Amino acid sequence: MADSQTWNEVDQKDSRKPLLLGSRIALFLALAFFSTLPVLVKLFAAPQNRTLVLTGHPGELTVMEMGGRYYVDIEALTRVANGSISFKGNQMVLSLSPPTANTPATNSEASPSTTPGFSKDFLKAGIEEMSVIREWRIALINAIRQGYPVTEDWVASFRGQAQQNLRLVSVAASTDADRNGLRLLNNEFNNMKQLSNRFVEANRSRTYVSPDALDNDPLDQKILSCAHSLAAMAANNQFVDDGTCQ
């Protein structure tokens, strides 16, 4: 009887061993799962989008962040950077063009003192000033060729209009290109005034003036060359000092 009871106790202990082992395995798997859960959450987290701006190039690029690394679309990068892609075997060659001087780096408004090119108001006032000086010069040439007297009162009307427009140009100047262009317009005005004064003095002193006095005249040719240079600058919206307006 004692032996039978002992064997029953042993059988009950042996029957509980699989249950205890299964519980321990389940607990281990649960701990292992929850310990790797943060890694899984980080791995499958939604990618974070950022914006990439290329200095000297317009536009923006969408940047995707995944796993601590940043990714950008190569074709979009090439398009924004005005570049090109070529293939050499298993290599991809990306060629990027240099940044342009007239393109802002960001969407933020550039300060007036650093904005390249002529401002709209300056360009408008400058073109009007060039038109007045051109009409002044043509009138002077016609007067000389026709033998008309060049008087102070006659010249003063052209000079006064050009001087008034020049003040408007000065007020409109806001960029570096504007201020440089204003300097050349001042030179053009002063040269035109000097040319007119020569014939005003000749009329006042009763000095004979030949009808072809302005043919190949160095100062007149300088005024004409400067007018052509200023017109080219206005057409291209870019200041270029080629020395003709000095």
C-alpha cells in the first residue's frame, strides 16, 4: 500500500513537469517579443519627409528619412539642378550645372541691395531718360545740318527734361545694378550737355559751324555708343560696363 502511494506521487510530479516547461517557454517567448517590439515599431514607422534646397537653383526637393538615412529622387535632383544623367557600364554619372547668379537660393525675398539685375521701376525710368537724350541728340544733329542757331533757351528745354527724368531714375535705383546703371546714365547726360554747350558757345561767339560738324565727332560717337550699350543692358536686364559710357 505504501509503495502504491509513493508511485502515485511520483506520477503526479512527472505529469506536472510538461506543464511547468510549457509555461516557462511561453513566458520566454513573450519576453522576447516585447523586448524586440520597439525595434519593430521603429523599423516599420512611417518615413519622415523633409525639404532639400539647392543653393543657386530654384525649386525644392522632397527628402525621405528612413532608418536614420536620407533619400532623394535622383531624377528630381537632376531636374532642379539643371543637370544630366549618363550611364557608363554599371555606373551612373550625375553632372550638375553651376548655380546661376540671378537665381535666389531660397524662397525668402532677397534684400533690395543684393538683388541682381535692374528693378522694374528703375528700368522704366531709365528707358524714358534714354529716349529723352536720344531725341535731344537727334534735334541737335538736325539743327547743325540745317544751319539753325543753337541757343541756350532751345537747349535748356531738352536739358531740363533730361535732368528731371534723371532725378526720377535716381529715386528708383534700389539694386546694385540700378546704382551702377545710374552712374552710366549720369555720364551720358553730362556728355550730351557738354556737346550741346559747345554749339551754344559757338552761336554766342558767332563762330561758323559747318553742317557736317558732328560727322565722326568723337564726343558724339561716344554718346551714340553709350546709348547702344545702355539699350543692350536694358534688353538683357543685366549691368555690363564695357567702358563706352565713361
